[in-house]
Amino acid sequence: MSMLHKIVERTRADLVDIKAARPAQQLLDKINQRGDVANPFLPCLRANAPMALLAEVKRASPSKGDIAKGADAPATALAYALAGACTISVLTEPHWFKGSLNDLEQVRASLVASGRSPGVCVLRKDFIVDEYQLLEARAHGADTALLIVAVLPADELVHLISFSRNLGMEPLVEVATEDEMATALAAGSKVIGINNRNLHTFEVDMGRTGRLAAMVPAGSDVFTIALSGVTCRS
């Protein structure tokens, strides 16, 4: 079993207990009580093109181990925003990435308090396999959320894209192969992230973004983003 499938399997198991402890209606109530709406993700990216930068709050990863174990998520996010990032990606997976929904909520609060939100978007980065997780994302301040094609059947991807949009969040749909790109396009994705890192082997191929971006039909309004593997200016 690959690390990706191991994480997804653990996520599904965790959701059973999480949903039992906190019914979806409580999340809907929290969303209504927020009194805000999701910042528009796609217009944010377009406004910052051609160098729309997404910066990530990540304490650890399966491939690197601890990266910034004691990181202050809201302070880190604010530093990213002040440096020019238009979107802050917040890892919320707790076991391998050591993130939390609390990190997500605190990041949104810090951006609002500093006057950077609206303007800078907040992305929930996790292994989303259930609409419940999209409710969690919006309830805790996310403007968008990651959907990984590699872990979602095509019909479920279509459903989760629609569900996310109904919450006001245009999702970031992640692909890493030609087949996944075709699936994302067929599902009607508007923002597609092309991962230069193979999620099964963790190998990096910096040519992948160019190859897969070329599959977007000419004249399409699909916005593509290069994900992972960038380590220097060149």
C-alpha cells in the first residue's frame, strides 16, 4: 500500500468517529454564524497572475519528517501574505503532517485582523474524500479546498466540486498524470494544480507541469498551477 493510500485509509477511519462526535448540522450552524463568505479563489489567482504564489503552512510530511514542528501557523501565514503570497495553504491532516482545523481557523483570523483578508485566500489542504470535510473547511474559514483526483472516483470528484461550489468555494483540483488531467477537465474543474511530485513514490519531475498544462484546450478559462518541487528561482 502506498503512503497516499495509507493516509486516505486513516482519514476515512477517523471520519467515522469525527462525524459521530460532531454532526454535520453543527458545522452548518457554524458556517451560518461566521457571518462571512469565502473569498473568491479564481479571481484572486487571476489578479495575481502570472506569478500567483501559494505558500504553505506545513509542520511535517511523510517524505521529510518534521519540517517546522513548532511553527506558529497564523504568524507564518501573515509573513507569507506580507511577502506577496496570494493564497495560504494550510495542512490540516494531523497524523503525518501535524496540522489541524485550529491552524486553519487561526490563519484566517490573522489575515482578517491584519486587513489581508479579503484579498488573500486560505486553502484547506488535506485528503478530502467526503463532503463533511468541505463543511469543516468552510466552517473553519477556508476559501478553497484541495481535491486530489488520485483518491477520488470520477463521479465523486464531480460531486465534491459541486458541493464545494455550493459553499462558495472554488476547489483546487490536483492532478499528477495525463489520465488525472483528463478526468479533472471532464469534471469541469476551473483551477487545476499539477503536482510535480508523484504522491505514491515522492519522485519529482519538474517537466510534468508543462506536459499536463498543454492538455488544457486552447481558449479555455481553466487556471493551472504548478505544485511541489520548486526549490530555487531557476
